[in-house]
Amino acid sequence: LDVGASSAEEVSEKFKIRLAAPVVPDVDLYYDEKNDVLMGKAFDCRIGCAALVETLSSLAGEELACDVIAALSSQEEVGGRGVEVSARSIEPDLAIVFEGTPADDTFGSPDSQQTLLGQGPMLRHMDVTMITHPGFQRFALDLAEKEGIPVQEAVRSGGGTNGGLIHKMGGGIPTIVLGVPVRYIHTSYGIAKLYDLEKTAQLAAALLRAINDATYEEILTGDGN
């Protein structure tokens, strides 16, 4: 990061920039309604936060058979510190992780494209931090098919999410990840589709409406497969 200084002394004395001073890109969110294109920074994982809020909004006023606790957690990219505190405090029976997930439909081979824009949320079967709970994953995929919600499935050889920490807590917490596809993730301008965000929230809301004592046991045992 070049600010125009010629020495460390100039940086601190003339530019008044101290060691460990935070730096953020000055980027505004832009939405192209005609093409349903969102552009902005920090979509991993602010777009996940948006999907979580949209899920709660769609459930407002409804009586559910399960207790829903939502948490916006910090520092996932540097150790998952926020989610470790919240998950240990909440001790959930099940966990749904919202994520801005890499979209592969850029310059690579079509054979390597697991996740695309405009095709709905991505449900990963595994990454380097977690093998997704098969019962909960199948329950979510079957429900998406029943509700007519488009989804994408992926197996990731890199990366990880807050699910990597959550699923190992206590006696093990069945966890799934609902990812909103984002191109150029971790750059100053990510690209996403509002459609995918909305379908992610739609699936999450459908899951929460469907979870009760019986389906919870089905998820744990995999008897619905």
C-alpha cells in the first residue's frame, strides 16, 4: 500500500499513519436492477448477513415448532473468533451457516465450475474444515426440491466457513452451509445476484418452518433418506 511517503518516518510523522492502522477500501454498494447484479465489497460475508436478516423478516409473526436464534459473528476469516463465542453461548441443536461463497463461472474450465451466479444457493458437502452432516444436508436438499427452490451442490478442496468450528462443539452440532455465490470474493468489488440471496433466504425460512421434534430426529438418524 503506497501512500506516497519515502520513508517510515514520513509515514508516521507526516502522514500520521501508525503501525497497525486499519485500512479499508472506499467502495459503495451498487445494484444494477436491469441485470440483477450486485457489486460491492465484503460480500464474504455481508451477503450472508443480508440473507440471515431476510430470512428473519420473512418469518416475522409466524409461530414455529423450533426456537430460532440468529447471530452475526465477526472475524471468520481470521480464526472464527466471533462464532466460537456465540455458538458456545447458544449451544444450538442444529446450525445453519450463511456464507458468501466463491462463484466459479469466471475464466476457468467449465469442468471446474461447481458454483454459478443465478442458480440459487450453494450447499457444500465438504471443505477443508468440515464434512457436512449428511442427514441435515439431505433434509435441506430434499426440501429444496419439494419447494421448487434451485440449489447447487459442491465439494470444496479449499476454504472453510464458520461451520468448521460449530460442528465440532459440544457433542457435535449438525451443521449445513447455505452459500450465496460471489465472483471475485475477497476483492474490493465482488459480484453477486440478488436472486441468489433471495433464494438462500427462502430455503432457510423453509427449513426453519419444517423443523420440529419429528424432523429433528429424522435429521439425526437420516431416516428420511
